[in-house]
Amino acid sequence: MAKNGLGTTYPNPLVGCVIVFGNVIIGEGWHKKSGEAHAEVLAIESVRNKELLSASTLYVSLEPCSHFGKTPPCADLILKYKIPNVVIGTIDPNSKVSGKGIQKLKDSGVNVTYGILVNECNELNKRFFTFHSKTRPFIILKWAESSDGFISPINKKEQKPVWLSNEYSRQLVHKWRSEEQAILVGTQTIIDDNPSLTVRDWVGKNPIRVLIDRDNAIDTSSNVFDNQAKTIVFSNKEVTSDSDTIQYIKIDFDKNSTQAIVDKLFKNNIQSIIIEGGRKTIQSFIDANLWDEARIFIGEINLNEGTRAPKLNRVNYYKNLIKKDTLLIYRNDD
């Protein structure tokens, strides 16, 4: 149930909750959007006979919050209804919560069990956990390459993408965009392809567009400035925007610009990002070891020559077939 909130809960985590009385599920809930009710609240509200709660067990994938944010603490609501048993998947890494929710419940006499299906619960919230433990977004590298290892031809006749993957793979990419908080490309990708970087082949929210434009070379008439989504531009100059949806951030490109970008994304509360740029942009994140997953489509097309695909020195991967495309997914465990 928690997975239903993927892409809509930022900056909050994904949380699902089930309430059980006498081996029968009597309540369910999952967090849908920041500022709205948490999973525990919705699960408790869904129980028709509230008298049953005092003899029930509440199962929740993440530690209940114990602080006031946009909503009151879930731990207080659990105590209000005198729910005697709480089973928690994993501890919340957010310093505002971490262990405090569990302790509050225990101090009030609740029988608390935690550390259940920890790996599954951590995987569920890998974005949220990475953001709080590594002080950076969860970073996904994505590219498509030809069967002979090129990501683009040498010469292009039109300012639009050269598709190396099939329509089903492209639809999957749009699904991924709807799940992540932001998407990043470099200057040359905008100049060559004029992409929109929005969700079109899937129903979902557009990600925040992040552009690396050192010298402000991107034409302001480009699709990325069409106000369909918020756009952040990293530049070497101070630029003031008249648009509420466009933000310029100055960084020093002569130093470690990749790390600087990641640091600024963290300060802007961005928990996850897909890097969809060209070879130079993607390779800079690989070389800095600033990535968590790499999703690589290998199409049927041979280009014979062109721009070589980024080089990823990894051996272990998951392999899937999208019709006749091959999808390789690498995880960075360093």
C-alpha cells in the first residue's frame, strides 16, 4: 500500500499501515501527499468500530512520527486510542523522529516490535533514507545505447532525439519520471534535442527540471522553459528570473561542480533525481561516484559510429527484456 504514494509524497517517506483485530484486518491507510494525513491516521480513521482499537495490533512500515510538522504526531493518536500493540518495519532516519516515536510508545506502555522485514522497508524508502543518511538525493543514471555501444550519432539532421529504444521502453521512462522528484540534463542535450523532460506517456506529476547551463547558452524559447514544471538552472553567473517556476543557482564550475550540484539539490530538499543527460554529464556523476542506480536500455539499432556510451565499471546487474530492448539495472553498493 505504501508504494501507492511513490512520486506524490515528497519530501515525506512512503508509509503503509494495517490494523488487525483477532487476525482480521479492520483498518488500512497509506500516506498520499505531504501535508495530508499520515498512513496511521488514515488507517485508524477507516476503522468503523473504534472500540476494537484498544485490543488491536497496528502494523506500519516506518516508525510513527512523534513531532509536530504539517500534521500532529501519529504516536499521540495511537496512544489516544490505546492501541496496545504496534509492529514497525524500520526506524525513521530523520533526526526529528529517529527512535523517538518508538520510545514515546514504549514509555506509555505500548508493546512495540520493530525491525520486521527491514530490507524490504529500507528498499521501499531508499530515496528518503539516502537523503537523510548521505545528505544528498537518491541518484539514478539513465541512458539508452545502440547495440554497438553508442548513445547518439555523429551528425543529426533535426533538433529532436534519435530513438535507440522502443516505444514500450520510452513509456517506462515516463513512468520513472513520475516517480522521481527531479530530472537533470546538460546544456548540449537541450541544444541537440530540445526535450520537454515532462511526463507525457504516463499519468503522473512532472519532475522538477534541473539544467546544467554553465554559460547560459540555452535559448529561453526551449521547451524546458515552458512553465509546465519548475526548472532549476545551474550557472556560473547570478541570474534573476521573472518566472515563479524558473530558479537560477550560481556554482563554481572550476571546482568540483558535480558535488556542488548535489549539495545544492540537497539544500533545495530534492530527495531523488534521474540523470538523463549526455555522455559528459552522466560520466561526471559516475567518476564522482555520486549515483545509486544505473538503468541502461540497449536497443536493436546499430549506429556504427557516434558518441560512445558512458563507461560504468560494474559487473553485477539485473537484466530485463522490454520487447526486444534489453534493460540492465546496476546498483551502487559502495
